[in-house]
Amino acid sequence: MRVLTGLIWFLITFGIAGQAQAACGNTTDACSIASGTYRISLPGIPAPGNPALMFIHGAGGSGQITLRNRDIVDVALRRGYAVIAPDGMLSTRRNRRGWSFHPLRAQRRDEVAFLQDVRDDAAEKHGLNPGKMLLSGFSIGGSMASYLACAAPDSFAAYAPVAGGFWRPHPTECAGPVKLLHTHGWTDTTVPLEGRVLHGADKNDPDALMQGDIFRTMEIWRATNGCLQLRGDKFLITDAFWRRSWTRCSDGTALELALFPGGHTVPEGWADMALDWFEGL
């Protein structure tokens, strides 16, 4: 009997733990797929429908660094969301990760396909619902989320970029309507609301690398969503966020801009605001 008990203990301790490790179910082990890696943190008690927040890091970040942002991760986990943190590709010139998001620049990887593959792999390995995933990202991670929403809007249930949007030249059109919440700091000087010239002589240089205008970005989304008005239809101030939304648009769409009195950061309270918005769609 004692031998049998020991055998059961061995199987539980090593067999089940080994399966969990193979499924990369903790924040220290990267999950590998053919096109790259990601990390994931799982809630103790999943919310109904097994939802997830996929958050794309900014320049020089990583999935592991994303999961250290407790202001985002702890809120999501407490609300029953898994947090998926994809890894950008390492730069060939320096040990920093980034994203091939700009459609007119060299593409080192099909990022849209990669993020879709991460979605599917995480859903399969961890029992998540791919139809209840919110895609977000910070800075160029926000740009990556915006370009994916434009190119393949049905990939995720909704989008919530922070401090990053389209770059110049702005897209002329997107593939289809979206549900999208854009958040931006009023005093952001890294990715200003109006954009800026990063490389080039000035804004008149045709070869300059320039960030886009967030107000132009919102105009593109209004056109994509078939909104009737230029101005917002609903205005709301919640905590530090000044919010305006467009509600007279095509059925099944959602569009909102949230500004806050700060710079280039994911502001305190963003996770709760974004998940409240997502759940209210």
C-alpha cells in the first residue's frame, strides 16, 4: 500500500508537473511556436468564457518584461483574464526586440500571422476562447495592434492600443470595421498626438520616418466604421481619463478615444478602464 501511495505521489509530482511545463503554463518559461515565442500568465479562477488580454510590448521590451507590469497583469488576473505577452524579434544590430509593423518598411516576419498563431496556440494549450481576446499594446506595440486591426480586423474581438497608432503615410483604408479603444497621454512627447519626425531632414523630406497623427488615425477609424459624424457622440470623464466615443456608426462596431494628463506611459487605472470597456461591448 505504501509503495502504491508513493507511486501515485511520484506521478502527480513529476508527471502532471511535467505536462504543465510542456504547456508553458507559468511566467518563467517561454511558449515556443514556429514563428517565435510568447509568455503567458493564467488566472486562478478564469472569468466566464475564458477571456484573455494579449499585450504587445514596446521597443526594447519583451514578453517577460510585459508580465512584470503588475498594474496591468494583476488587474487582468484578478478579473479572470489570462495575460498573453508575445515576444518581438531581436534586432540584428542590437539586443533589443521590436516589431515589423510599418507596411512600407522591410518586414522581418509576418507579424499579423505570428500574433494570430500566438492566439491559436494559447487558446489550444490553455483552454482560452480566441473569440474573447482583447489585443492591446504600448508605443510601437500599440502601432502593431493598430496595423493588425486595420489589416485583419476579425483576428481579435477588440483592440485597445496605448500611446501608438499609425505612422506616416497613414493608411488610405482598412480591411473592415473594428471595436477599438485608443488611449493616449496629453503631454506625450515620445509619440506626440500630432506625431513627429524620427529620421529625416524635416516633415517635408519624402524619405523621413515619421510617426502618424492620432487625430488622423481616429478619422481613419471613423471612416472604416461608417460613423455619421466627425465629432464624438458621447463624452465621459472617469478618474483621470477624458473619453469620447462615436456611437452612430455601423452595427457591431465601437470606437472610443481616451486621453489622460500624462506622458508616454500606460497610465494607472488603464487596465480596469479597458476591460470595463471590453466587457461592455
